[in-house]
Amino acid sequence: MNIVIAGAGHVGRALAGGWREAGHSVSFVTREADGAKAAELKNEGFGLVPLSAAAAAADVVVLAVPWSGAEVTVEALRPLAGKILIDATNPLTANLELALGFDYSGGEVVARIVPRARVVKAFNTTGAGNMANSHYPGGKLMMPVAGDDAEAKKTVMALAADLGFEPVDVGPLAMSRHLEPMAVAWIKLAYAQGMGPEFGFAILKR
Ligand SMILES: NC(=O)c1ccc[n+]([C@@H]2O[C@H](COP(=O)([O-])OP(=O)(O)OC[C@H]3O[C@@H](n4cnc5c(N)ncnc54)[C@H](OP(=O)(O)O)[C@@H]3O)[C@@H](O)[C@H]2O)c1
């Protein structure tokens, strides 16, 4: 599968490594095509595509930029008609609190900008370190996946499984209203409560 990731930061790099190992072709959109980061990505064998060409180059586009840059990035990716757009962002303020919520979500803000794309919320509820290495002795970490297009969700769940997660279909994209606070809970546990980033959420069943 051809995957283009917008944002070569913690999340983008973590996802890219695992997906490449799983046999996918991964490219990045970076803001400075000639900078040191672009050279590093090229050395590591990743493709680089301009924002305007990302949609054409990809089966799946991943949004992995800070919330402050999310809307402008998605606007530049338009129209993304028919493409799967994975929204891994969290709508956070500089203080790592939610910038919106209750009756709306970042996932829905993104979908409103690209109404013809198949937006799926995923990879936002756990730390980037867990995306780079999801292995824990007690079992698989869960990866909640929300979206309105069943086929797109299936594809994203398979991509989560490729990284070693237990994908969980949590329902429509509006469930992002609950997944984004879940990310804040993870951040608070990791950094305010001192648990550190080496933990994740899992589902136990009986
Ligand atoms: N870090 C985590 O553990 C984690 C976990 C789950 C979800 N998230 C969410 O995932 C998104 C990315 O997080 P991250 O930790 O990967 O961020 P990051 O390390 O800061 O990297 C984000 C990348 O986005 C690109 N970018 C594009 N527009 C930008 C802008 N206006 N300002 C700054 N960078 C911009 C930059 O790459 P170029 O300079 O190459 O363009 C940057 O390297 C955020 O929305 C975050 O809330 C993070």
C-alpha cells in the first residue's frame, strides 16, 4: 500500500518505520523539501512528495502534524476525493488541554475540510513510542479506530494490526469526541501523574 505521511515528527516517523517493515511503501510530506530533515529522510530511503502531490501519490494519507498546523495542512491536501485520510492529531492547546470537544472533535473538523475524503481517526490515543514498538509482555495494546466508511476503517484496522496493535472499531467518526479526551488521559497519566510513556491502553474481555 502507498502511504504518504504529512508530518515527519514523533508520530509520523514511528508509523513510517513499522509500516515499511510490514512491506508498505511510505513517503513523507515535509514543509522544507531541501532541508536537513528531508535529506535525512531520503538517506533512510523514504520518498518525499510535495503537499500538492500527496493525494495522487497515496492510497492512504496520514495527518500527523500539531493541531496548530492541521487545518492548513488538510486544506493544502485537498480535495483527497475517495482517499483514506487517517487523522492521528489531537486538538490540543499549548498546555496540552483539549482545544475543543463535547459536541465536536478534531476528527470532524478535518472531515469538514475534505468532505470527499474517507477520514478515519486512529493512532491518536497512545504515545509515539508505542507506535514505534507496541510490544508489552501482558498482551496487545488496543488501537481504537473511528470512521464513517466501513471499508476505509477496515484498511486502517489492518494498518494498526501491522504495527502489533489490537484494532478496535469504535464506531463513527463522531467517536473522535471520545478518543481525543482519551489521548489527554494518556498524556496526563504519562507526564502529570509520572507514569512515563511506557504504558498503553488494552481491552480485557470475558
Ligand atoms: N507525540 C505523541 O506521542 C503523539 C501521540 C498521538 C498523537 N499525537 C498527535 O499527533 C500529531 C503529531 O504529533 P508529533 O508528536 O509527531 O509532533 P512533532 O514531533 O512536533 O512533529 C510534527 C511534524 O509536523 C510537521 N508540521 C507541519 N505543520 C506544522 C506546523 N504548523 N507546526 C509544526 N510542525 C508542523 C513538522 O514536520 P516538517 O517540519 O517536516 O513539516 C513536524 O515534524 C499531533 O497532533 C499530536 O497531538 C502525538
